[in-house]
Amino acid sequence: MLRLIKRNYFLLISIFLIFYFGFNLVSGERGLFSYIEKKELLSNLKKEELTLTSQIEDVDHKNSLLSSDLDLDYIETLIRERFLFGKKDEIIYIIKKNDN
């Protein structure tokens, strides 16, 4: 048995190294599975960044309507939506959404 191991020493070391590097190529912190997970995480973060950027732009636009040049139409819209105010002889209907 010892003679067989000595004769095939190079073959055994080669097989061990192939298995070792193959296993680390596929798994591990820098492996293929980790790369796929990180790539998916990156795409999710990019999508989230786009939604947050659009929300920030929307809030900045609304803020500019209220701060620099006062937009009276926007203020009227806010008062109607938040406080349910209307003009004289105007009927307001409240429609509730059912989740069922």
C-alpha cells in the first residue's frame, strides 16, 4: 500500500489540489454562489436607489411649490385632500376602499 502511494504521489496531490480549488471556486466567500448572491443584491439595491431618488425628487418638487413661489393651486389641492374642505355649494364624496 505504501509503495502504491509513493508511486502515485503526484497523481494523489494533483487530485487533491483539483478538488480543493474546484470546491473553493464554487463555494466559499469568493465563490460562484456568493458572486450570484452579491450580483442579485446589487441589482436590488440599484432598484431601491431609483425608487428613493424618484421619491426625493417628488418631495423636492412639492417643497419648492410651498417655499419659493407659493403655488395657490397646490395649496388648494392640499387643503381639499387633507382637511376635506370644499367650496360653497360643493358636495364632497368620501369613497372608502375595501381590502376584501
